[in-house]
Amino acid sequence: MNSRILTGVALGGLIPALWASSMGAAPGALAAPRAQNPAPRRAPLAAKPAPVSLSYDRLPYARAGLSATQAAAHLLDRFAFGARPGDVERVVALGLERWLSQQLAAPAPGPEVERRLAEYSTLTLSPAEVVQRYPNNGQLLRAALDAGVITQAEYQKKDRVALKDRLAQFAQQQGYGRPQELLAETTAQKLIRAVYGEDQLQEALSDFWFNHFNVSWTDNKARLFIPSYERDAIRPHTLGRFRDLLEATAKHPAMLYYLNNAESTAPMPDDARMQLAADTKDASDASATSDAANAVMTDNAAMTLNPAPPAPGRRKALQNPRKALQNPKKTVKKAARGINENYARELMELHTLGVDGGYTQRDVIEVARALTGWTVLPPGPRGNALQRRLARQGSAQNLVVDGLFVFRPDMHDTGAKTVLGQAFPAGGGMEEGERVLDLVANHPATIRHITHQIAVRFVSDTPPKALEDRLARVFSDTHGDLRAVVRALAYSPEFWSSSALRAKVKSPFELAASALRALDADVINPRPVVQWITRMGQPLYAYQPPTGYPDSAKAWVNTGSLLNRMNFGLQLACGRVPGVRLDLLKLNGGHEPESAQAALKTYAPLLLPGRDLTDTLRQLAPVVNDPEFVRKVDAAAPKPAAPGAMTSPDETSTPSNEAMVAPDDAMAPTDAMTAPDTMTPASDSGAAPAARRARRQTNAIRRPNGQASRMNGGGAARRALRNAPAPTQLAEVVGVLLGSPEFQRR
Amino acid sequence: MWTRRALLKSGGMAVFAVGMGGSPQFLARAASLAASPAMGRRRKVLVTLFQRGAMDGLMAVTPFTDPNLRVMRPQLAMDASRDAGPGALTDLDGRFGLHPALSALAPLFREKRLAIVHGVGSPDPTRSHFDAQDYMESGTPGRKGTASGWLNRAVGQLGHDASPFRAVSLTSALPRSLYGDEPALAVANLNDFGVQVPGAARVAQAAGQSFEALYETTSQSLLRGAGKESFEAVRMLNRADLANYQPANGAVYPNSPLGRSLRQIAMLIKKDVGLEVAFAESGGWDTHVQEGTTNGAFARRAKDLGDSIAAFWTDLGPRQDDVTLMTMTEFGRTVHENGSGGTDHGRGSCLFALGNDVDGGKVHGRVPALVPDALEDRRDLPVTTDFRAVFSDVAGAHLGIAKDAALFPGWTGARLPVIRA
């Protein structure tokens, strides 16, 4: 095994040296004298030797008093989504160091994930294909008008119901999808990867980095690009270089739209602005009829997307949508108003330097200016037309097109700038933005900020300073090699200390994934679990602000969310979460425990391996021994159906189904930012259509073999049916364990 | 349950203060604050209602005497009459008329409990629903990175002992307005609140006992505290009562999401579970097509809004003194109607504030003559009142929050007096 000793070197000398060298590497005016370097507000990293040298020989758990079993369980709680049955033993047998090396090598997700995702139709689509397949309502209307399916006269009629039906029919014929199908597959694949992936560390890191560089489905402009954002910008770089990850997010349409850099432009004369406004209508909003069509297509007509007001010409456009669509210049929007600072600010405040990172409002403006022209090329003919026009205008020599990212010289502010103390001479182009990324990616404040966040995610909400210093040191030594940073984290004694063990409260996503793993569950249809994750407070891909979800126990644990966590564990174990198939007896080699007490003793260590369960058992033993408990549970045993093997009923047969489906369904019908969460149904007619819609979506992503499970015909189910009495008590005990405080922690 | 706990806490605080040699004033203040619910003093409640989609303020409250309106809205402009006959606006003050679908609110305006603020909006000119809602809910126009919502910050300023029901959103996920450090509860249906297994109530009951035992003694203090609060909260709520809830005074709520939300808020208020900030929402205000006049897309939404609010107010009965309700919407709509009989995204809109302390019976704010030169970008009702000027006054005066800077960081404007001093 490789062994490398990092000796303690004065950090204070090292990072400024790196900082200076990254500056020095820049040509010309960028090679500014040191004196002009920005002075971070906080003191530079501790100017003293790193407290402990790191050995990459053995993971230092023994020194912390942990057995290999305990250590493997801890490792699986942090670098994986918890242990599946037998995982701890497998990791111990393999060797913890080897398991970690394998994970750091970013293995493939494996055949199980491939099998389960095989039927998903959106996962490999390019962003342009997604836009094509999931037209917004305006684009759909345009296509229907072009195809002659709908006439102008019909469009002008007040009979919206008929129009809506015609459009829906047309969409179906054309093979167009509804955006919520895209979301359903995106959330489903995230859960499937977390539960079944062999690349557990990479998936945990993807979750972390997506949240760090958060974008939100609630943003109509950004939403269609989110699957690609995670797949193409986040996941490939989680064990790569921070600088590459940063640039991948900076240039992705999801981020360009979400934080408005796509519309940020140098100040310009009015006519140019008008032209620009016509060009920069975002890719998902191709027509002046979009709003009108949204109003037709969505029941509640809420929240359409159209960031700019229609100019006078727009009224005519609406009277004659087809004509307007054919000539987008006539549907001019109010032009962009110059720079938009949103991305520049969050780039520094959230993505890199941190809020105390020593930048000023002046820097925000200068960075925004440097990034003007970083925008999105509309897919399809509009993008082609734009490229041709820019070529004619002669600004093509600086035009850069990379996928849907485009650098537009005509939007770029070519004046001189000073960014974080560095002079940028006039006349620059796209490389200015890249230099900004160089500057901030390697800034000492960034190193501190990023390594702190990594430590918070993987060690504790209040990580020790010595650990942060060491990680910062590795980050700067390796120029932001994230694999090296994660490796150093695992080889740090602080990772294994008693104050780190179980110090983190699982996020709802982590809770759900770890529960499914612990039970070795067969997730036939992920959607109900995804809805539970929303209920527990974490609508996936839909946290609105760019901060991402706060990473602290306090953010997850409060009255409402805690009850939902308990209910999730309980209902999962009792077979009440549709789409999930369990075999609780199989976890114990097919043996049914003789009593609730025996079930507790057997299943607690199965579900919570490597933990001290003294307290849990002491508290629960009297409760489950209480004859009253047995009476209650027995009396409550579902009558004929729902056998012990807990084959979950399909949602169509779950009595309380609508209540369960309702919450997150609201995300579906809205084209709106009423949010994934809001209960505002699409109409006042109540939950029934909502539930129907949810079922439709569910069906859309159910794999064929899901059908078999609904027959209730798995071998396990039959075995359990023979094994009277049905182990309702077992389900109850398992449910209580999953909802227990101990299981909320990792 | 709540009462006992509060008393225990106040007792503890008193001992602490004496032990530390605290001044008598401090002692008295701390004790009175902590004990106030037990003393039968009811807390003030702010109910906020977000109309998502951007309500057409000129349709809701129309400056009907402005001749320009007929020109710009040939299909949408309506006449007013004193007696609010069917199909006509209710003349509020000789200049503004209330949409007939909102007629349930007219008596409240006449009783001077209902105020309207017109020309409200954000200084940030975005016409994106997403951005504008985000800014209104974070309370920081133009800044997306603000982690918390303004209502959560308001809760943080209350400065006294909290109930788990202090901040409640009748939505399935927490709205941006309530993001932040203060605990806030998002629950779409209060009946879902508790340990539950559908179709197996007794399993749930037994499991509930197990959970309570486990959480009571867990070494993780946060889980212990939240667990304890959760079970107290469940008992406070007593779901049996919820199922049998009958609105008082003959109030009839519309059977709509908004009606159901306000009904549950009224229930929480009357059950004295410590509610202080409530949030509900209403969708469907994005009226680009066939907005209609007395009937149509707008009228349907408006009727739901007006009837829900009126039912809520009737239901509250004697508790009206404790409650202020305020509506909000992310922006208004174009003054001109468009070619589809609707209106597009604009700037200023109007909001309603309802309460016995409200300086009601007035249309506050400023609406200029609707001539192009007076309009924002020559087309939209201009924003003449920053929404923060209204929110800070309503939340500040009703809940007793002095620090505007805490509610709206970076804002230096003045409050618009909507609550009577």
C-alpha cells in the first residue's frame, strides 16, 4: 500500500506562495505587484505547522478506539448512504483502506443501477434534446399552429377547454412530454443511484456539490437543464479539480439562467438592446404566445415564465401569434438593462470566497462586467440564425460556442476592469471570465471556505480547526484536487474521533436512502419515496435560493419534520410506502422472531450495525414487552391483505393514498414556481385529479418488472403468507427502529 | 400542556435571574413575557397570504374615474355604482371601485377594518415570477443569496418563548418567506400531524409510545428537544377536535385550497396553540388570457379570495382583535389589455390589510393618472410604494417589531402607516 507522509510545513508561507504564483502565471497586466493583492478580511490560514502529519498507510480508526466493524459502519455512514445488510462485514473483509481506494477511483454505478434505470428515457438526452422534447406551452402552441392542428380563429375563441384538449392531443401525437415527467425521472435516478450505486462516494459528493452550486427546479428558465447540470457539470468533477467543477457550473445553461448571467450585458444603445432582447429570449421561452399558452394549458394559469414585459408590438403579436412567432424581432422584449450582478455575487459569496472572503461590492460589479457575454445559445434554428447574424456583424472571430454555452462578444463589456486587485486591460473577451475563475478558485479565502464546507458535510457541523487547516493545506498543495482532499479527510484522526461519530443528522434524502439500503428494499417505483422526502422537508432539486440546503442538524430537525421522519420509518416498515417491496424476514435469514422482544434484539443490530445500542434497547424493551403493546399491534394487524412480507400495496390500492400523493404533486401541474411543495392544486376541484396525475407520472416511470410485484407474487411474499402469524409486530419494531433517534444520525 | 410548560420555564428564568443578581425590572419583564400565555393574554397573530401569479391590481381595485382606463382596457374596464349592483364595481371612495367578485370584502372596508394599499411592488424591475416572488419572500429585492425569508426574520424578532406552532405555513413544503433559523412548521393538512399509519391507527399509537420513550432519552440534545416538542404539539392539537371543527358565527369557507388553509389557521388561532405567524397561498393570478370582467379567470380567483377572507374573519369572532391579515403578490399587470383579453406582466399591484387595528376604509398609496408618461416604462402601473414599507408597518406594528433593519436588511426606507398607532 502506498505510504506517503506529509510533514507539517508552515501553512502561512505556503498559501501566499501559491497565491502569488497563480498571479504570476498570468500574462501582461495581470502580473500585478504583490502589494495589489487583495487582503482577505480574515487572517490567513494559521501560520503554524499542521498539527498532525498525515499517514496514508492505515486509516487511523484504531487509535480512536474503534474496531474495524465500528469503523466500517462509520465509513459507510459518511462516504456512502449507509450500510446494506452485510456491507459492514464486506468492507471489513476487503479492508477499509481498499474500499476507500476503490471509491476514490470513481467506479461505475454498476449493473444494478443500469438495470433499474434502463427504462428511463430522459437520462441520456442532451440539453437541446430535452428542450425539444419538453416544449413549454408557448412552443407547443406554435407547433400546433404551424401544423394546422389549431387555427387562429380557434385560438381566439374563449373555449379554453376545447383548445386545451386539442393541444394535449397534439402533444401526445408528437411525443412531447410534460416537464414534470422529466423531474420525476431526475429525482428517481438520484434515489436509485444513492440506494443501489456502487459509486457511493461519488454519489454522496454529487449530492454535496449540487447543493453547493445549487440551481432550482422552481426556476422555469433553469429547470429543463437541471438533469444535464447534474450529469455533465457536477458528477464528472466530484473527484476532479475544483477549478474545473467551477467552470463547468459557470458555463452551464442551468446556472446561467438561474443566476441571470445569461441576461447580463454591457450597457448599450437602445436599438442594440432591443435586438439583443429579441436574441436572448431564453431557450425555453420561444414565443410571444408563451404566456397566453401557459394560461390556456395550466389549470391554474399561474406562474408562467416570462421575465420581461411585452413591448407595444407584443399586443399585435398576441393577436396573431403565428406571425409573431415567425418573426421574433417583432416580439421585442424590454431590453436587458446592463449588467446583472446576481451570478457574480453568488460566485464569490457562495461558490468560492465565502461571505467574509474579502471582496467588495466593487468586485461584484467588476466580476459581473468580466462575465458579460457568457450566455446561452438557444437550441435549434434560433441559435443558428443568431450565429449567422453575429458572423455578419463581424464579431464572430471572438464568438465561442460550446454546446449551449455561448460567449457573445456583442454583449461583452470590453472596458478595462479591476477584479480583486488585478488589472484587466481593455479589449478582453471570454478569457476574462476564465481568469476570474482562476483568481477565485485558488484564493485562500476560497480554500478555507470550501474545505470548511467539506468538513461540515463529512465530519460534523462544527469541525475541528486542525482538520480544516489540514484540508486547506492539501487543497492548496494539490491545486484543488478534490480527490486528494477527500482522501486526506478520511485519513485524518478527527474523522474518527468520538465527537465526529454519529454527529451528523441525516438529511431527509440520506434518511430515505439509508433506510432503503438497511432494509435491502426493492424500489419498484421511486416516486412515493421522493414524495416522502419532500414531506420531510427536502424537495429534491427544488431548494429555491442559491445557498442550497443548510448543512446542519438544526435545519432538518424540527417539530413537523421530525414527526414525518418517524412516520416515514414506520410506514416504510409497515409496507405503507407504495412502490417499495420489502422482505423483513429475509434480513434474518428467513427466520421469524418469536416475540417483539426477540425482533428488537435481532433487528436493532441488523439495521444499526456497529453502533452502541444499549440505550435504544433499554428504552424500547419495556415498551415492546408491555402486553398492551402486543395487544394494540395485534389488533391493528391488517386483516387479509398486506402479508408479513410487506409487499407494499401499489398506490392505487392504498387507502390514504391521496393524502400522501398530494403534497408533492403540486409540483407537477404547475408550470409555476408556486413551488414543488405548495398545495395549490391545479384547480379547485380538489385532490382527485391531482392524485390521478401523480399516478400517471408514476406509471410513466414504472419499470416493466414493477408489474410483477403488484401481483403480490414474489417468492418472499408467498413464503410469508404461509408463515402465519403475519409479523405485524416485526414490522412495527423495524418501523420504530427506523424512526428512532439513533437512525436519524450518521 | 403548553401552559404548564410556559410556567415552568418562567419559574426557571426567575430563579436564574435572582441567582445572577438580575435587576427586578429584568425579572419582571422576563417573567411576564414567558408567562403571558398562561395569564390568558393572547398573542397577536399575523396571517399572510401570497397570491402567486401576479394579481391585476387595477382589476381588483379599479381607479374607475380615470378616463384613460376605458381607452387602454376596452374589454376589461367596468363601471362602478354606489349600491354595488351585480356586475358593477363597489364604489369605495368616489375614485376606486372594488371588483364585484370581492364584494364579500366591501363591508369590511366600510367598517374601516380593511385597508387597501395601491401601487405596491418591488424596487427591482424584474417581471419574472420566479425572481419577483423570490425577492418579495426573502425581503431583499435584487439579492438572491439571502438565506432567510422575511417572515422567519420577523419570528426571530418576537423575543419570547416559542410554541412549536409559532410559525405555521399551510403548505406541504416551507415557503421561501419562512426559510431561516427559526423553527417553522409546514403542514398542508393538520390532520396529518401526528404519528400515523394509514389504516392501522393502533400500530401508530403503539409506535408513538415507543418513539416518545426513545426521543425523551436520546443523548442527542437537538433530537431530544425536538422530539419532546413534537409530542407536546401533537397533544395540543388533538386531532379529534380538528375533525369535528365547526366554523363559528355561520362562517362558510369556500371548499378551495385557500378556504381550507384559512379554516385551519382559524382553528389554530382559536385553539391557543401559540400561533403568531401564519402563511397561506392562492394560485392562478397569471391572467394572460380571457381575464374577464364579472365572470372569467380573474373573477373566479377573486371570489375565492374574497369569500375565503370574509369567512375567516367571521369565523374568528372575538379573536379578530388579535389578528391582522395581509395579502401580497409579486407584481401587477400591464395597464393595457392584450390581444387575448388578458393582461401581461407589469409592476405595481395592490394589497389588502385586514384587522381591527388597521387604518381601514381607505385606499393608501398613490396611483397616478394612467397616462403613458406617468406609467413605468410607459406601460405599467408604477410602483409608488415599496412593499417593505407596508410589510414592515403591518408586521412591525401588529407584532411589536421595532427593527426594520432586521426584517429587511439593507432597506432604509420609512414605514407606510397602515396600522393605527
